[in-house]
Amino acid sequence: MSKENILIINCGSSSLKFAVINPRTGEEFINGIGERLGSPESFIRWKFEGTKDRKDLDNGAHDAAVETLLHLLEEKGLKDSIAAVGHRVVHGGETFTKSSLVDADVMKAIEDNTHLAPLHTPANLIGIKAAQKHFPELPMSVVFDTSFHQTMPEKAYIYATPYKFYKEKGLRRYGMHGTSYRFVTEQVCEQLNMDVNNSKLVIAHLGNGASAAAILNGESVDTTMGLTPLEGLVMGTRSGNIDPNVFSFLNKTYGYSLEEITDILNKKSGLLGISELSNDCRAIEEACAEGNKQAQLAMDVFCYVLAKQLAGLAVATGGVDALAFTGGIGENSDQIRGKVVEALSFLGFELDQDKNLAARFGSEGVITSDNSKATAIVVATNEELMIAKDTAALIA
Ligand code: ADP
């Protein structure tokens, strides 16, 4: 195997996802995750050549996971095929408008933005340092969730709060899922034979976390997530947009603390909160089919809010040539796509239900009729491949 593969590392506070990918062909040789890192139950599991396996890490944290990963890659004969490591980093603040090679200045700049994502950035930094320790000979890159949205105009990212909070601490909208939006933008233009420099796209990335973005001529001009991923759409467990006074309401009526309310809005709301059943779209769809009223309500609110915000994003692009659905829900839920495309018929979309039903389990394609003035399309996202491509381009 030639030395051109990229090791992708995506660190959370107690997890570490990894994959080895060929940036040219997209072939994935191994993928896996270290979970419950830092606890007595910590372990790492992986899939290699169709076979799944796992190993206990005996209390190990991120460093132990990366060390085990190094031995695993040696054992599978992959280690010498790796040319560089690409790290997914959640927040690049206003400092990073694109992916970068890691050096001391870059590490310092990521650290300086920690206050914007205090739960995620420390884990990202730990992952980079562990990789530097165990793969000292490899160049490393950082690919940010936020950087693609740095092209948003001021009017789209400034909150109507006292301006000094923005000037002093960077309080503004940043948006997330940028790597996915970049990948899907390329795919949509390729599949629809559109010139990216003359394109008006609205993309809905619907996974456990969900957001949507307005992409004008290949650049992000607005998106639904804000300072944090809580803003915008209804998600699996996140409320999305709410009246900010909900904080004082819940504090005064139930006595919840700031931390408790933040936890409720991020982890106990959304589909889970309304349905009181599940955060998982498949489970909600199954409950709807059995006539569960609260699951149906959760679905209705999810779709209504999504359609409303997609229409709002069309203001940013000044009309829509194509609307793309991606992420686990976008790629699989014909129900949600169908409802949303029909709600947006006034923008020129005409659903083709046969095509809509056919697009699932990785099968992509247009879901609007041949006569439709605007096109809706399903595209499978691949953030890991985008990180691998960025990393390969940076070391070239
Ligand atoms: P993450 O944000 O964690 O990457 P995914 O993109 O994998 O999440 O999306 C997970 C969501 O996709 C879940 O709500 C899951 O129920 C939903 N999903 C996956 N397959 C289907 C399906 N066949 N029908 C409906 N929803 C699905």
C-alpha cells in the first residue's frame, strides 16, 4: 500500500472516533471508536475487513486509546500507509477560515478560542497532543466545523445583543457542520451539473444534531446553528430556537439552576422532549405508525420548524436552485423529506413520491418531479472523506 492514507481522529470528552481513509479513492480501511475513556469501563472497538473486534483499555483515557490505535494499525499493516493525521476540531472561532496544518501557533489559537466551546475544545486538544506523542513523525491538520461559515455576512452572524460582548468575547453566531456542507455542496453541483459559482443551495444536515445552511455560489451566507449547536432546528435532544426567557421561567417556576436548564435544553428536549419516548427518528416514526399522539406531535413540530427555517434561508440565497437533504435523517426519512418538500411547494418544489421513497440506505438522487422548478435531492454526506482530502491537500 502506498503512503497516501489519512488517519482521521475525532475526539470528544470521553470518546475518540477514528478511521483510515484514502483521500483519492474514498476507500476506508478501518474505523472505530474508543468509548467511556477515563472510566473503568473504557474500551476501544473497530471494524476491519468486515470484522468487528474490541479491546478493554483498563481505565485508559485518550492517550491510552491513541497508543492502542497505534499498535492496532501496526498489527493490521496500515501504519506505514499513513501520510498524515487529520483532526476534527469543533470550534475555530474567527481565527480559522479554513483547515490548517498543526504547529505551535495553531495550537495556541485553538486554545485561545476554548471559551467558545468549553466542553469540546479541551478534548480536541488532548486528541491532537496524544497523536503528536504516538505518531511523532506524521504531519497533522485541523479541520473545523465552524470555518466554512466564516463567509457569512455580518448581518447574518451578529446577535442583537450589546455589541461589546461581540467585540470583547466573540459572542456571535458561528454555525457548525461546515465540513458536511462543503462536501454536500460539491456533490450537489456535480450530480446536478451545476456551476458552483452560479448556484443557490439550501442544505439540511439532519442527524442527531441538525442544522441547515444557505450556500450562495459555494459560500455559506447563513446557517441555523449559532454560538453553540443549540440554536436553530428541533433536534434529537436539543430544543433549537426558544424564547431565551425560558431560562428565567424554568428557574423561577421549578428552581432549576443555569447548568440544569442548559442540560434540559441540550439533552432532554427536541424529539425526546416532546415525545417523552425517544430522541431517535426511527423510533419516533415507528411510534407514529402505531398511533402514538405525542410522537406524531414531535414529528409535526420537527417538520414545521425545519420547513420554516429552510424558507428563511432562501432569503439569504435570494431563491433556491436546489435543496439537499443529508445526515442520517435526511438520507433515510422519506416521511420528513416528503412533508418538508410539500410545505415548500410555494418555492417551486414539486415532490415525486416514488423517487422520494426510493432514496434511502445510501441511495442518493433527485426527489422532485421533472417539471419541478426547484430541485430537491438526497446526498450522503462524508465528513471523514472531506477531512482526508483537506489533509492531503495541506501536506501536498
Ligand atoms: P450523528 O449526528 O450522530 O452523526 P446520524 O447522521 O447518524 O447522526 O443520524 C442519526 C439519526 O438518523 C437518528 O435519529 C436515526 O434515527 C436517523 N435514521 C437513521 N436511519 C433512519 C431510517 N431508516 N429512517 C429514519 N431515520 C433514520
